[in-house]
Amino acid sequence: MVAIYHWVIDGDAPFDAITEVLEYLWDAELTDYENRPRDGHIFEHLVKLANWLNSGVSCSPHDYVDARKAGLSGGWRTSATYERPDGRPKPGEDEHRERRTAFLAGGTLDVSEAAKEAGFTCPVAVTACVYEHLIAHDWAFDFGSEEKSLAHVLRVVADAYAKEGRDVYTWLYAVGGQGEPQVFNLKALHRREAGRIAGLTIMMSWEEDV
């Protein structure tokens, strides 16, 4: 049994090891998925890793299968149609946080995969402020990783989540910028498109709807 987790922190990512895993498993798992596609197949997890290494493309497992059928190579570097010349480089020391923060500037980070573990069934995102104040800093909860901090925030919101369609207003304790525990108020607002719920965005209480 091979366990693969697709929440990867840039600065701690073992790039060479991840590449070796993909090289070792890719062809056999792609072939098996092509013959017997199903939810939860290990190839779906390999694709998430491949997409992340290929500069964050969003190709589906079927895209990679179709690319091989079309003779566009069957390797994970295909990016479904071609090998990207601007593939993700290994970050330098202390570079990962600046890169992630810059990516989030003024926007949101999709955390839907992690949110499933907390029981959410709709897409979930967190704002840059939530990421910066509660997830990116090790001292906020002293959990030792962004993944664990995110999981804690999601559980707090999930516990206050009455049902889909009802916005959430809750709070939690975390260490603030002065090194003292304090209450952080959160809200989770539903995003709607064409009158339908498109997802949930978790934000600090003082933020405007995004």
C-alpha cells in the first residue's frame, strides 16, 4: 500500500523523492487507471503531485490518459499536452513562504481537499488573511506544520457549520503577533453563482466579502 498526501509545503518538499515516486509508479498506474478508472485510484493522487510539480497546472487524470493516446508522451511531465519549460524549480532557503504569500496576495487559497476531512461537501477556500494569521505562522497554534494548522481551523468552522447555505460566525484561540493568546473571530460565507452555492470562503471577521 502506498500512501500519498497531496498537501505539500514548498519549503519542506522532498522534490527529488517525489519525482522518483512518480517515475516509479506513473506508467503502471496510468495503464491501470485507463483500463479501470474509478474514484480514489492511486493515479488520481499521482496526478495531483504531477500537476503541482508542473507549475500548478490543473490537468485531470483523463487529460494525461488522452495525452498518451494522442502520442504526446505518457510521462508525468507531459502536463497533458506538452512538457512545460517553466516547470516548478526547487525553492531556495526561506523562499517558500514568500512565494505562497505572494500567490495569495489579495486572493484566496482553495483548501477543498483538506476540507473534505473535516466533513465539508462543498468547495472551501481561505483568504490570504486567514492563511497569514492562522496557518502560515508556526507560532499561531504550535502544531508544527501548515497542514495541521489548516486542519484545526477547518474543524473549528465545521463544528459551527449548521448546514449548507447558512453562513458561519465563530472564533478560536491562537497566539497573536505579540506572542500572547487571543481570540480570533472568523466568518465563513457562501459564494453563490447564478443563484446556486458555489462554495464557502473562510475569512477573518473584519474582512469584506471576497
